[in-house]
Amino acid sequence: MRLGVIMLVHTALHRAEAVIRRWTAADCPVVVHVDKATPREEVERFTAALADLGEMVSFARRHRCEWGTWGLVAATQDAAEQMLLKHRDVGHVYLASGSCLPLRPVEELKAYLAARPEADFIESATTADVPWTVGGLSDERFTLRFPFSWKRRRKLFDGYVNFQRRIGFRRRIPAGIVPHMGSQWWCLSRRTLSAILTDPLRLVHDRYFRRVWIPDESYFQTLVRLYSTNVESRSLTLSKFDFQGKPHIFYDDHLELLRRSDCFVARKIWPHADLLYETFLGPLPAKEAEPNPGKIDRVFAKAVERRTRGRPGLYMQSRFPNAGWENGVTSARYCVFEGLDELFEDFAPWLARLSGAKVHGHLFAPEGAEFEGGQAHVAGALSAAPGLRDRNPRMFLTNLIWNARGERQCFSFGPADNQAISWDIAKDPSADISVVSGAWAVSLFRSGAPFEVIRARAARLQKLEADHIAALRSPYAKAAVKVWTMAEFVEAPMEVLQHAAEAAAPQAGTGRLTEVPKMADLAGFGRFLQQLKNEGMHPHLMGDYPVDPAPLGKRRSVRKPYLVR
């Protein structure tokens, strides 16, 4: 028995001609359908070029084949009927497109099918079993009507779908039909294909599928279940789709990838992929291997992941406009210290010496970014100018971490800084945030400003820090967060320093600290807080800070209670 080929073409007819000659050279008759939208002059040149092949090539009645419409099924039906009528010795019929290219000797495909005379190779699965559908229509493609073109009349298409949903319209599926879906490109046995085309209920089936959405991916895939005794639910044509449901196009640099797949045919081949056409239409070595597209699935899965998720902290055109599409806010771990530079006079140089990390000042200070060493620009020409930074604070931070990846970045942050970055660092799993709440009051305490000014500023800063801490403690926060109140700090300042050192250099194993920065003088700070309370401003973020605290680092002794009898 011979292998017959149906080819649906609409563009790049010169490439289709070369592939047709490959099929016919292996004694495979070809029935060609040319899209009715293809200009007549091109079709006439195409048919004249193939005239020397005689009866091996014939042309089916032309239909307009618009994506997602019945025309593709009608074209396939007419071409299949013509194939079965003209070539009665054909045992299998292979459906291909003009952009399909045989990857192995055709004789190997013929031998493969001859060993499986009753097998029907067609993807056929119910919508409940696979997550293939893209665009929100799964079961509804079989229960609603789709008289309008999705590509040319999108508003009418969407409006009519919504109207049917509103009124609760639901089509009746013909008796005995269980809708299935799969790839359009199949290879069916003569017996099964003939049974589908000569079914007494064909008019009923055609009338139903004519208003199904994308019927070329469901008509034969559904009806094959009624007649086939041996369905191989896979296509012999290698075709890959991206996350949007669009087919991957193969170019010259995919040559080795296609060879490795061991598949008989591949689509979609770029018309200008000269190397692919020269290679696969030339002499090919015998393989005698089972088609195994799984060999290259990992490459495609990685490509889809790179396109949809990208690299952490690197924003690209395909993802940047889409909120939530970024793969992590930043590309590497970094540390944020809040209040420690207020409590220790030389905190930044001490931490830099101890950890080897880049320790900046307040990157989001109103006057501009305080880069390490007072630099005006850092890696990647990132400027300290506040105007540039504040146009997009999030991208300022993202670029800093990306440009300096491989080196731990640390910086200070406080309520006086630009708070636009607050939620971004809270939701960033790369952030390690250490907070001593209320430490901003130390600079007010030491400022010597009029108390009325201090009180108003303290109230504003406390509200800003309260909002920031609420973000850090929200269920959406993904950063590693540790918060101490001022009251907790004065009882155990070494605990805070130890945590800061370990956060800045987690791989170094800092061990017990042998050097500590100089601590700010907090004598009288408790009385300052009490005065704020007396003026009606309650500094609740400081915790239960005593008016006359014990010496720093020493816990107050508490007398044990005793009982008098």
C-alpha cells in the first residue's frame, strides 16, 4: 500500500513545490489545496511548475482557509475524497501544510506505516484532560456558536460570545459525539478516513462543527474516535507551540535540534531557511529510530520559561508592561538596615570592613542617593541625582542590584527617605531587612531644634514608619524581615549588630563580634520621649522605653517576689 499526502498551501509556493517533489520522488501521490485567497497568477505559475509530475500531483477544489474557520476542514475533506478516489492503492493519508518539511527519508515513514496498517496517528484528547486551550474558550467552543471570524471581526466575535453567555445559550452536541481536540496535522488509515467521509450522519456532523471554534483541531480528532480501532494519540509531525498558543517557527539555526528529534516531518519552517531546505531535501542518512520529540522538549520548555519568566531582576520588553510577570523584583540578595546608622556613628564603614559588602548610605534620601564613598555614579552609569532616581525608584534599585550582581549590596532606609520603594522591598524575596523601629527619633533628640518643630516632625515620621512596618508585616511581604523596638534594642544591642553582620556576609560565618561600631549617646533619650508624650504625641514605635534606662546592654535586675506569712 502507498502513502498519500494532502498538502494545504497558501504562501511560499516555491518551497511547497520542492517538498512536493520530495514526496512524489518516493512514489507518494500528492493532492494539493491552494487557499482561495492566494492570487491567481501565483497559482497558475505553481500548477505549471508541477505539470511534469503528471498524475502524481492533483489539485483539489479551492476554499478560503481563514484561521479558526470551517474552510480548513472543507479543504481537507475535498482533498481527502479526491485522494481516496484517484489513488485506490493508498493505505495511509498524511495531512501536511506548505510549511512542512520531511526530516527523514520518506521510505522510512512508509515502512513505519506499513508495519502499522491499522494505526491512526492523530492527537485526540478531551478538553478536560489537557490544558492546551489558550484564550478562555475550552468546553464553550463546542457549546456556543461562532459565525464570526476571530481575526477579522474581533468585536463581533467577542460580543456574540458574551451575548450567548448572558442568555444561557447552549448548543446540543450530536448524539454519540464526545468532543476531542488535538493537532490539525494527522496521518489516518484509509479505512478510518473513508468511514469519516462516507458516514450517513456526515451532514449532521458537518452542520455542527461548522459553527465550532477552530474546527480543524476538533473535527477529525473527534470523529476518529467513532471509527478507529487503533488510535495513536500523537502526531507524526513535529510542531511546537509557545505559551500563547502560537506555533514556533524553525530557522536555520535549529538544524541540529530538528535532526535530534528523529521526527519524520516538522512544521513550521521559515520560507527563507535555505540551510534547512537544502539539508533535508538532499540525501539523508537512514535512522530507523522511533520519532521522539521529547528529546527536544527540554529546549522548548526552557525557551518558554526564559520568555515568560526571564532572569530574576532583568526586565525585558516582553514582560515589563505586564504587572506580576517579572521573575523577582531584583536579581540577587541585598540588605536594608533601618535605624542602625542613627544608633551607631560609624555603622557603614564598620559593616563594610567586617563583611566585604558594598555598604551605601541612604540610597533614597531626599538630597540624592548616598553611594558608598560619596560617588556620583556607580556601576552601569547609575546616577545619584534625586530627579533621575525618583522617576522610577523601583527600577533604580533593580538596576543597582543587577549591575553589581556578584557583590552584596547594603543600604540604609528610613521614614525620611522616598517611601515609593517601601512595598517593593517588602514584596521582594531577595531583600533582608533589619529594622530598629523608632530609631529615627535619635537625630531629632540630638538636633537642638525647637520642640514644636520636633513634635510635628516626629508625628509625621512615626506615621510614615508605621505604614512601612505594616507593609513589612503584611501577608504579601516576601522579604526576610526582623524588627526590634528601641526598647528591645537598648536591652540587647549586640543581638542587633550580630544579625546585621550575618545578613551582610552570610557565607563568611562572622562568629562572635570582636569589633563593634561606636554607639550614639542615648543619655536623656527616655526623658525626651516622655516629653513627646506630655505634648500629646505618643511615640508607640519605640516600645516600652524607660524614662531612665539601665546602662546599654545590661538588663535591669528584677527583685524576686516573696511571700510573708
